[in-house]
Amino acid sequence: MSDSALQDVPDDDLTDPSELDLEWLSLEDGESIQWASTPHRYSILPAFAIGIPLSLVLVGIPIVVASYLQYTNTNYVVTNRGLYSKRGVLSRDVQQIGFDKVQNISYSQSALGSYFGYGSVDVSTAGGSGIELQFRSIPNPAAVQELIAREIDSRQQTDTDSTKEDVLDAILEELRVIRHAVADEPSDGQSDVATRSSDGTSDAAAVDSDE
């Protein structure tokens, strides 16, 4: 987890990735988890506030149970290559967006979320219509947005440096070709001069011999 981006998040709000069931997550070679979390535990308070009183007439029990299961079966992950979202209790809905496709990121907090320290991060992609992926009710959404923005900038900088290196290599290779071409021309010219000189000397020697 990136401490620099999430240093303002209280320790009790942070989720250790090792404590989460991330069996569903398939990482590529060289891909590492930067941040992972479930929704903030206080985000289920509204459901409990409504469901518990209604549980007296058995109506609220499904509300409380559904809210709790959704909370425990929702995971959000940020890696050094992209974003992942997993939802679903009986079924599993997994979304993944690479950083190269992210166009815009923003976060929002309700009044209750601002008080308890949770909110949502919305992600839009290039060519997409509206929000393509959302981290709902996560701890400290501002810090998570900053982390995502930093990872995107880092990837773009790496791609830019790689492009510059490719261009530089191409220029150097072209210069080598030009240098070899220029170096070969005087060699050919000197060879011709040497041949002509050799021929001239032979002719002169032949003339002296005749005289």
C-alpha cells in the first residue's frame, strides 16, 4: 500500500490486503497491489438504522443481512497497472480498467460520508459514456483519488521515457549508418588515387625504359 498517498487515513480505517479474500484477483507478471479495501464499515449504518427497527416485524432482517453481505463481498483494488472492482454475493461481478484507458477521476462525499470519512471515487474512460467504474463508500476517497492520479502519472512518465529512448536509439542508429557511409567514401577515393598513381608510375617507368 502506498503510505505517501494514504498517510492521512486513520490506521483503523485502513484495510490490510492480506485480510481480504482476493482469490478472484488475477495479477499479471510485475503487477503489484498498491491499495485494497472493502467499503467503509460505517457506510452500512443507514441500512442498520432502517433495518433494525423493522426487524421487529421481520421486514428489516433481509435489509440488514443484504447490506452486511454486500459490505463483506465487495472489494476494490488499485495496482500499479489498473483498477479492479468486485461485487456480488451469489454471483461475482468483476470490473477492470487499465490506467492507459482512464480519462478522468473524481470523488464525492455525502454529509454522512464526510462526517465518518468515506465517499466514492468515480472513474471515466476515454471514449466511454459517463462513469465506467466506481469505488463506493471507501475510506478517505480523496487520498485514493490522489493515489490513482499518481499511479497514472507514473505510468505516463514511464511510457514517455520509453518513447524518448526508442527515438534516441533510432537517431543513433541513423547516425551510425551515415558515419559508416561517410567513412567508406574517402576509402574508395584513396583507392582510386592509389590505382591511378600506380598506373602512372608504371607508365613512366615504361617510358624511361624505352628511352
